Amino acid sequence: MNPTIVVTGGGSGGHITPIMAVAAELKRQQPEARIIYIGQVGDGLADIPEQDPNIDEVFYVRAGKFRRYHGEGFKQLLDLKTVFLNIRDLFYIAIGLVQSFRLLRKLRPGVIFTRGGYVSVPVALGGKLQGIPYITHDSDSTPSLANRLIARWASLHAVALPEELYPYPPKKTVMVGVPVSSLYQVVTPTAQHRFKHELGLDQAKQILLVTGGGNGARQLNNAVINNAQYLLRRYPHLFIVHIAGRSLENEVNEGYERAVEESYRERISIEGFISNLHAFSGAADVVIARGGATNLAEFAIQGKACVIVPSKQLIWNVKNTEALVERHAVVQLTEDQAEQERRLASVLSDLFDNESKRLHLAQQLSDLARPDAAKHLAMLLLEQLPRTKKD
């Protein structure tokens, strides 16, 4: 009987991307395996697993979110809308648990892989109630709330960074890195030229890639928009590729129309979401991003010079970035610094004008890459399968 493996998580590209990387590796190692994705009802990135050739079936269950915001303390407890949504989502979790239990009883998977995200909670607990083992994965230096809630019953905790940084039992924790698509490889000058040609950017002497992740980042978007005209004027052959986030694409387009003269806008490409980020980052000379662990892992494998503007509300973004700054692997700007007049432009100009500095950053980041993470995780999952199903 062919083994069935459930993969779950979602809500952001940083969750879904590693899941798809692990699914691809599972298919490579055991082609007859049946890979089922369970996502959250209403997920705006649901089309990604639905279109992935390594996913055999897709299902959705309800999931709830606990809204808490770093730095706001007790103020958030007084916000009636936040309180109402948290109470509502408690019921969603209960509904999702029932749905997950019934679905898993029907699917009868041998193991569950959970990347985190709110949907992980009902799916993992539904698996626990039926004796199905599950493995969690944390890409960030701080475990997600979802993974902390289900950690007690996990068979194994796969983590991105050294095991001692995590509050899990040492005997059940293993460092694997962050799973990314096999499309991410070291980018040589020849490969960069090829990516430029494939994207029709042969005339660009410098390419700046901006990405706030699958959902975008309004503050980062605005900071880049406010510095774009200065950069485009200073560097006549600079091209900006801006991944805005699906929900923010129109807003970013309008922002550039207001802030940048029409004669410069032909050197700006704005996308809501792209499926070939590896090509755009491969073509880029400098990347501006948040502190999401998945993107950082992708850029590390490629060896890219990065300017990171972490979200101050997402403490794991800040900690991920600080860990890299200590190793001189990225340049960091806080959100407040990025909003200062021409501060971002000054940092970017320093990198565009100093090739040796770009190369040094790229090498320092590349030294931290773990390109075998998806392979390692797939092997751990296959080891959890009952012997009768694996053989």
C-alpha cells in the first residue's frame, strides 16, 4: 500500500514555500507516496499548493488566530475588535479540530508534517487523537505560537538553527535548516546573466529586488517608493522589481505614480506575487526584504547581498535579522530608519557603488546556507512511516 503523508501550514509564503519544497523531495525519494495538503479556509495563497504537481490532493479546514502584537502590551486587551476576533477564532479552532479529526480518519496518513501557521493546531491535534505521528518545523529562531501549542505531542522538532536555541527536549530536536525549492542554487555571474536574459532585463546594469514576502509589507513598500526616484535618477541603468504582495499591488502602483516621474517609471516592474522568485533574486544585484527565515534561506543559497528591514511587530523577524547582522551577513535598517529621508537610498547607493562590499555580504550569508534541508526533512518524515507502509 502506498504511503500517505499529510503536509500542513499556510497563511504566508514563508509557510507554504518550505512545505512545497518538502513535498517535492518526498516525491523524489518515494515517488509512490501520496502527498495531501491541508490548508486553512480562506487562505489567500491557496492556489500555490493547488497548482503544485507534487501535491496529490488539497483539503481545507477552519482555523483560528490569536492576535497579539509585540510591543503593545495590555493595550491590545482593551481593543474590543481584537477581543471579539480572538473569541470568535476559539470557535473556529474547535470546528477545525472536528473537521481535521474526520478528514484524517478518512485519509489515514502515516505521518503529518506541520510547518506552523494557525491551521497546524487543529490538524496536529486531530492527528494526535488518532495516534498519527507528526513532525514540526520552525524556520525562525523563536518557535511559532502554533508549534508551541502542539509541541508536547510531536514525535520530532525539526529546527532551522542550533538545537540549543529552542525550548524543545534536546533528544527530540534536530537542526535541518530551512527547506527551500531546489530551484535555488548558487548564482554565478554567468547564471545571473542568464536570469537577466530570461526576464528580459539584459539592459539593466543594476537590479534592485524588493520583496516583503507573500503578503507584502506596507511600510517597506512605502520606504522604497519614497527613495525610488532618487535611485533611478542616480543610476540611469537601474531597474527596480517590486514584489508588493497581492493585497497591496494596486496601492503600490498608485504610490509610484505619485512619487516617481513618468519618465522613470518604465524602469519599475510591480508584481503582486510571483512563482519564480528564484529567477528575480538570481538576477538581482541587491535584495531588500523582511526578516522572514524562508526568504533569508533562499537568498543565502544563492549568495545575495541583502538589506533587511524587519517588522518590529514580528519579534522573530527582528531576531532572525540580528543573528545575521552579528555575522556581518546582511545590512539591517529598522523601520524607523528606513522611513528617514534618503536613509534607505544612502545604504543602497553604498552597495551599488561598492562591489567588494556586496560580494563580502553575499559570501558571509552564503556561508550559513543549508541547501540539503528539504532532503533531510523528507528522510525524517519517511522514517516515521509505519514499517508496513514504507516497505
